[in-house]
Amino acid sequence: MRDRMVAGAADMIRRRGLNATSVRELAKHAEAPLGSTYHYFPGGKSQLAVEAVRFADALAARKLAKELPAGPLPGLRAFVDMWREVVLDSDFRAGCPVLAVSVEDPADADDAPREAAAAAFRNWTALLADSLRAHGASEDDAEQTATLIVAAIEGTVAMCRAERSTRALDQTVEKLEFLVRAITDPERG
């Protein structure tokens, strides 16, 4: 039940944002008794949000870890495909819960959800940068390009939702692939 509640929280946050989601609605969405929410998450909404962000982080990190050994381009494509699937499967109603948490001012003084979001972005960036370095990119190029990839994909997911189209994602990935090729194999770039 606990895992279902965390997954449900991630889903609601990616659709509505953190501040527009209540613990009561989260329990209902996860088909769990309200009392269970406070049993499993004594820290309330903040704790649930942190765990939802960590859940989303782990999903993306697993996808990257599976594909990045084949190189940064397969990893980039898998990352993009994961987000394309999210926006398409939700009819453009869902995005990234990590981004949703990171752009909202917390309703209370608890900064733990935003800190979890920052950790998720750092994790994805580190995974991508490691792959870029392993495939010939310099330290600076790897760090900067990995940061650009995460920032660009997160931004285009938001654009896709607004435009109700994957156009921005498709255009962005094409240029990111060009950049990855340029820094990992300057002869082909």
C-alpha cells in the first residue's frame, strides 16, 4: 500500500503540482484510507512529496542506467522517449513531478521536497555526464552538456503540455544529439 501511495503521489504531483494536491486527494487517488497516509507518512504531505520525487528520480535513473552503457546517445534517446510517453499517455496532462515540485514555493517552510528535486536533477545530470566522459567528452563539456540535456528536456516537457504537441521535444532532441556527437566524436560532430 505504501508504494502505491508514493506512486499515486508522484502521478498527482506531475498532473496538478504539489500545492494543488492535498493529502486527502492523494489518499483517494491511491485508493488508500486517509489514516494510512498518516501512518506511512507521519511527516504528512512534505514527506509524501519527498518520497514521490525520489520515486520519479529512481524511475528515470533506472532508465538512464539501463541505456547509458551503450553510450550517451542511447541514454539521451531513452530519457526523451520516457518523457514523450508520459506526455502522450496522459494526453498532455502530466509532466515531471520533480519539475513540478522544484518550481513551486512550498506552502509551508519545509524545503525538503525542493531539496529532493535538486538531488534528482543532480543524479540525472551525473549519470549523463559520466557517460559523456566515458565516451570521450572533456570534463567541462560533459558537465555542461549533461546539465543542458536535463534542463532542455524538462523545459520541453512543459512546452509539450502547453502546446499539446511533442514538437518541442522532437526538435530539442535532434539538436542535443548533434551536440552529444560533437563533444564525444569531434570528427563526426
